[in-house]
Amino acid sequence: MTKFSISVKCLIFRGNELLLLKRSGSSKNNPFMYDLPGGKLDPGEELIDGILREISEETGIQLDDVQFVDVVNQKLEDREIIYLVFRATSTSEPLLSDEHLEARYSAISQLPHGQLVPFLETLSYKLSSIIG
């Protein structure tokens, strides 16, 4: 039987640029690759509370206008991860947690393809329709 986990991720925009976080070398999955801020939802946690908590823990950013935008799944050898993707804006500068090496804003047309975590690589092809 396949195990599932639920993760919340957020497309955080500053103007037309998207916030990317580079995972540390000690990351269990996808070290040194770019990811969206977010993480696992705690049991019983409301979605909005989970995304706000994760963003605060990873970046210290306060979000504006948080909206749910998509679901992406990723099958791994031992489990499947369901990503619930939100969109928000912020004018704050991110603070790095020890989970990441770098924070950068990138134009959608300048995303570092080949260096994105797999679910974000999949999602990147739909970004223009997501952001309107």
C-alpha cells in the first residue's frame, strides 16, 4: 500500500518575480536544488495555518493575499507526496533558515530549469496560466 504525505508550498511573488529557496546539502531529498517555501502539513492543521507557519519558519516572510492555486503529486519509491500549492505576494525580504543555502527572486522566464525540485519543474510549465 502506498503511503501519502501532504505538503503545502507557496508561490511567493514580489512584483513579477518568484521566490526560490536553494535546499541545503544536508537535505534528505533534492539537495542543492531550488524549491518553493513550504513543508509538511501537521496532523489536524488547517491548510492556511500550515502554509503561514511553514513560510514563517523558513523565511520569516509575512504573506499578503494567500490563495490556493493547484495540486501537484510526486511519486517516490517509498511514498507519494501531494503538494497543495498556494500563491501570495510579499514585499518582505526572506531570512534564511538552516534548511536553505540561498533565497532569490527569479522572473518566470528565467527559472533555473534542471535545478528545480521535480514537483516545481512540473509546475513551472503551468505557471503562466496560474499567474494569469
